[in-house]
Amino acid sequence: MREIPDRFAGKRAIVTGASRGIGRAVAERMAAEGARVGLIARGRSDLEDVASVIRGRGGECLVLPADCAIETEVEAAIDTAAATWGGLDVVVSNAGIEPADLDARAHELAASAWELVIATNLSGQFFASKHGLRHLVAGDGGSLVCIGSHCGSLGICINETAYSASKGGVLGMMRVMAADYARSGIRVNMVIPGVIDTPMNGYLKADPELFRHVTEPILAGRLGTPDEVAAGVLWLASDDASYCIGTALVIDGGVAAV
Ligand code: NDP
């Protein structure tokens, strides 16, 4: 049997969007590698499910329901984890939405849909980063990993103006945070997942035509798994990636290779 590494033994981590998909895989893997993990998302009962899995395997975590789009909620959740454990070492800013039914081409996009996506994906990652970094700065440094998307740098997400803008914003924010905090012993990096088999992509599976269009360029010939993305997130967050600063690690089954 493969031995589980303990790269996060003694580390204190926050994962936003920890109740499903990529965030859940990150939280479970990080806990399995020894981290105490603060689990943030809006839905308490989904977070409790993740917590029971982690605790059932002997891990330690806190259930911290919060809406990442509301600064005071994220701040309180992150402060609770830091107060409980005496600081933080790792922050994974992952929570996001992709409301394909609301997003649209620019001239058809309602301001309310734009504001919802920007508030959740861009302001939400800013708030989690801001309050996470506050604790990393106050401690011995650490690592922040943001989750981006090809939509943030390539015009491939047709009809998704707000989502693409939000992820482009995260890329720019990640790069400047990497520069601003590197000399404080804090590494800021990003993972750019391709098309991953999570609840977020339920709408793709419901539309065979769209599914074919989106999956055709995937050289791997299949969707990625949350665990394949989590492997990259953990690597960037760990000391194994000690020379990575401002890196945008693409995990996309080859989409961007062609
Ligand atoms: P899922 O929809 O599977 O999970 C999203 C997670 O974010 C859930 O835990 C959800 O919990 C949480 N969340 C959503 N809105 C908020 C909010 N306002 N406050 C707090 N938590 C919130 O998504 P994925 O796992 O697929 O996506 C994770 C990240 O990866 C996102 O940033 C996404 O943009 C990015 N990504 C995903 C890709 C994919 O193909 N799946 C591709 C590229 C990037 P709750 O609803 O209870 O709050």
C-alpha cells in the first residue's frame, strides 16, 4: 500500500469551498497528511459530512460556515481557526461559483449576475487571502494557494463574461500578492484546473453537445478528478515547492498544450 506522506504534520490550514469538489479533496488530503484544517463554505451540513470523514480517519478540523462574499463572515471564520490553533500556516482560497444559467455575453449580462460572480469569486478570494495573510504575516510565514481557471487568461469560456473576469482578477491578485509577501517568508501561488469532475460541472453533463465541445480539446481524453487537482494544491502549499513563488500551475489534461 502507498505510504501517505506527512508534509503537513503540525500545520494549521484554512480551505475555503471545502464542502464539495476540489476544496473537499484538498481538505481531506491535507488532513490525511497531518494538517489541522479549518473548513469554510456556506452549507453547514455538507461541511459536517467532510468533518466526519476527516475525524473518522483520525484527523483534526473545524467546521466554519461562512459566506466568502461577506468579509466579516470570512474574517470571523479565519480568526476562529487561528485563535483555536495559535496561528495559521496554509491558506487555500478555492471557493467559487460558475452560474452558467446567469452568466452571458457582455451585452446580455445582468448587472446582478456580474455582481454575484465577482463578489463570490474575486472579492471572496480577496477576503480569504487578506485575512489568511494577516495571520501568516503575524506568524512564521507560510503558504497561500489560490484557485484560478483558464477562463481567466484565455477567451475559451464562451458566454461566461463574469466568470472569466473574476478568474482573471484572481490571477492578477495572486501575482501581486506573491511579490508583496515573498520577502515576508510567504509563498503565494495558484493552481489552474482544467475541466474537473465536480458538482460545478453538472450543467455540462446535462448538455451532451456542450459536453462534447468542452471535452474535445482534453488530450487526456477525460475530465480531471478533484484529487488530481488537490495533489497539485498540496504540492504548492508544501515545502516541496519551496522555490515556487507566483507560479500558476496548470492541471488540465493537456488542454493548454495545443
Ligand atoms: P463545487 O461547486 O464543486 O464546490 C464549490 C465549493 O465552494 C463548495 O464547497 C461551495 O459550498 C463553496 N462556495 C460557493 N460559494 C461560496 C461562498 N459564497 N462562500 C463560501 N463558500 C462558497 O466547485 P469546484 O470544486 O468545481 O470548484 C472549486 C474552485 O475551482 C472554484 O473556484 C472554481 O471556479 C475552480 N475551478 C473549477 C473547475 C472545474 O472544472 N470544476 C475548473 C477551473 C476552476 P457552499 O455552496 O455550501 O457554499
